[in-house]
Amino acid sequence: MLPVLLLFLLPVGGGIPAGVLLAQSKGMGWPVVAGLYLVSDVMLALTFEPLLRLLVRLAAKVPFLARFGEAMKVAMARGAASFGGTGAGPFTLLLISFGVDPMTGRSAALAAGHGFLIGWAFAIAGDMLYYAVLAITTLRLNTYFRDPNTTVWVVLGAMIVVPMVVRRVWAKPTAEALG
């Protein structure tokens, strides 16, 4: 179980598909694997939160960090408006964590005024959804490729390309693009 947990702790996207395939090769059930991923998220919360709190304290003394914090609050308000909301509510925070990473989701939750438990609950819930999508995709693709290395590379490529395609498709056309 430790090698799977260590793969989940990697700060790069390849940890999920590699961990899922390693767990499958070891005969581990999906509830255990999902539980290991949840443990990795809790470990992340316990290590990242002190750093985040330090940045907040430093922002009171460092003008650049104060401006960055204010910019983040403005960005959260804009992001929430694009989802039809007026603030960084639960759905928006889940999407931030799902679409970027749990640390960004937690930072957004803190900027929106959410404390440790609720803030990390939103961040971890979004990240667990991301895990579920990647785990299911990885396992399904591996039934076609039957080679873990190929599967991991295809999933990693999709993690890079799919968001770019989605942004391009959903982008609102500008006046210049319309002619």
C-alpha cells in the first residue's frame, strides 16, 4: 500500500494513473485505493495549511503579498460570477479544486473566508472527484492498451490536451474573431 500512497503524494499528475494501475496489479480494491488517495489529500492539507497561514501573516507586512491576496479575492469573485454566483460558494470551490489542484482550491476557500475544515472539505471533495474521473479513465483505457506505461502516457497527454480543447471550445468569440 505504501508505494501507491507515495505515488499519490507526487505533486505531478502522473501519480494518479500510475498509483491506480499499481494498485490494480497488486489486487487492491477500489475502496482501499480511494481511501489511500483521501489519506494523501489529508496529508497535503496538514502540510500545506501552515504554509498558507504563513503567507497570510506575511501579507500583513509585505505589500506585494497583500496585493496578491486582494487580486485572488477579485479573481474568485469573477470566477463565481461566471458560474452564476455572487461569491466563491461550494460549487465554485469544488470546480477550482477539480480543475486546478486542491492547494489552489484551499487558497480560494481561504480568500472567500472559509476556515480550515470547511475550506479543505471543499478542496478535497473537488480533488476526489478529479481522482475518480482519472481513476475510471485510467482503468478503462488500460483494458484497451493492456500496457500500463502506454496507459499512463495517454492519460497524461489527455490531462494536458483536454483542458486546452475545452477552453477553446467554450471560449466566447471576440469581436475580432467574428470578423
